[in-house]
Amino acid sequence: MEITVVGSPEFTLGFQLAGISDLYNPEGEDETSQTFRELLNKKGVGIIVVDSAILATLPERLRDRLSESVTPTVLGIGTEEDTTLRETIRKAIGVDLWK
């Protein structure tokens, strides 16, 4: 299973330096939505790391589909506090680790 990163070139650079090579830098809402649809159906993708700012701009149906996806698991990472990671872990293992 691969780790895939979606975001701006600045966001994906750190992951690239860490050795992750499956990177996507979509431009515009349509290209971003299409990228996520393709990644949801791509075999071998286990985790999709995405800038939470991009995640917030996606259409609601696609965001719901991404949040409900177990394989691949979608993790929104950003500078603002976000409970996406907490909820994803809780759904995956059934326990809230922050309590």
C-alpha cells in the first residue's frame, strides 16, 4: 500500500524530501476533484494525505465519500486545528485515542 500526497507544490515538497514519490499538485477545483476520484479507485493506494485547506474546497458529496473511505484512508493535514485525523482513527480502530 502506497502513501499518496495531494496539495500545492509547497505542501508536497516535505513529503517528497521524505521519500514519497506519489505526489499530485492539481490546479483548480475541477482538476482537484478529478484527482481524488481517480485516487479513490486506484489500486495500491492505502493513505491519501491532503492539505486540509484543499479538502474544505471540495464538493460536499466528494468530501463525504472521502471521509467515509477506509481504503484508502484520507488524512487532512493543515495549520488550523482539525478533527479529521481524530475521527479517522476513531472510525478505523473504534477507540478515541485523545480521551
